[in-house]
Amino acid sequence: MAEDPEEHRTHLRRGIAERLAAGLLPHYRGQRTFGGHGEGARCGCCDEPIPREDVQYDVDHRDDTGRAGTPGAVRTIPMHLQCYRLWIEASESGGAS
């Protein structure tokens, strides 16, 4: 049986809040973002692949913590459109689920 859309959004919100709290996702600060067709990359918010028929947002983030390698390096975080919107919402609300 397919998951209820609202339950799915709630699940995504919770996962995004957890990733924000753990420092696995940056908080939204107006990062440079590019949109296009999915490329099969795993979404930085939900870890699901982004198929070609979906919109993919690539968020450039300067990682000053060095968690992704060299401190100050720019890493690109692919996201589904819905995940991108929920990430901004969670960032603006302080990451609360």
C-alpha cells in the first residue's frame, strides 16, 4: 500500500531535522542553487535516488567544518524539489520537526 502523502512529508521533515541537528545538512543561508533534471544522485535530505523525470536541486555549500573533506571546500548537495522546500522550511524554523 502506498504511503499517505502527509505521512511521507512528516517522515521527510523528521529526517531533515535529524540531519540538520547532526550537522549532516547545513542550514539554509541563501546558498547558490541550480535546478535541472535528476541525474540518479542520492538526495542529501532523504538518501533516495533522484530519477531523470524528477527535478533535482543542487545546493552549493561551503563546508567550513571539514566534515566532507577539506575545510572551506564547496560541496554540492543534490535534493529532490520537495526535499529542498522542506529543508528550507526546517532551516528557517530552527530544524524542529
